Amino acid sequence: TLLILHALFFLSGVAPFSSKLDIAIVALLGATFLFVTGTVPVKESLANLPWDVLVCIGTISALGTALDVSGGGQVLADAVLAPFGGQNASIPVVTAVICLLCSALTLFMQNSGVAAMITPVVIPMAMSLGITLPWVIVVAVGTNLAIATPIGTAVNMQILPAGYTFKDFALLGGPLWLIMTIVVTVCSVLFLL
């Protein structure tokens, strides 16, 4: 049965089947199978869910959807592009700004929340300049550079009770965050040139 689910997962990404198979439905079928067969106990799974993280992600995702549906994302995109020349903005400069903004925000917010909030703003900006995909990747990578604080990712929050402090994250993760942000920014800009 798991082989069938793996095949469905694979087929959901293939052109003729992608319109019929939604990856979310395949994932839901897989989870249902694991619960029904008792492989994963339902009560234990619900007890171990990080509800605070899920509520945060859900709230920020709703904000991202609201920005997208209401047109607020386009308004913000125009406002962000205006200081850089609007339609004539320098793509490398705006790429660097997006990467730095995403990586900086992720130090103080959940990375998936930052991605959900920034993506509806970045996509209209990119479409107006004709470069959609690279900036979405910059957002995805930039929002995963959350290594200087325990807030950015669920993994960081889960190891915080082990006795680590904000100072530990800042001392070890701060320099690494700075190096990685510079590397990702430079590589992103070079990719677009």
C-alpha cells in the first residue's frame, strides 16, 4: 500500500496526472493509512504536535493569502520597487534587498511565516520585472537562514529547552548567519546576471 502511495506521490508531479492528483490529497491518504493501520498512534501524534507553531504558521499564511487576494501584495510590491526605480529597478540590488530582508526577518519570526508573508509581495514585483522563479527561490533560501536565534525554525525552538540560551545562538549562529546571508545574496545576484 505504501508503494501505491509513493507512486501516486510521484505521479502527482507528472504533467498528465498533476491536474487529477493533488499532492495534498496523496499526503492525506498516506497519513490516514498510517493512522488506520496503527503504525502511528493518533492520540500520541496529537499530543506531540507543536500547536503554537501551527497556529503561528496558520495565522501568517492567512495574512499572506489576504495580501494576495486583496491586491495588497501588489500595492506593497509597487511601494518597495518605487525607491529602486519602479519598473526600471536594478534587479541585482532588489535581489540583494529581498535576500537580506528575508534572512533578517527570519531571525525574529518563524521562517515559514516570513515566506508566507513575503512571497505575495515578491511575486508581483518579480512579474513586473519578468523574473518570477529566481526571487521565489531567494525567498525560500533566505527564510531558511534562521541560525542566529532560536525563534526562526521549529528545530531551533525544540533544542532551546536543552539549556541553550539566546546568547549561545548569537555567538555561534551570528557569524555563520552573516556569512551565509552574504554567500546566498552574492550567489543569487550572480545567478541573475
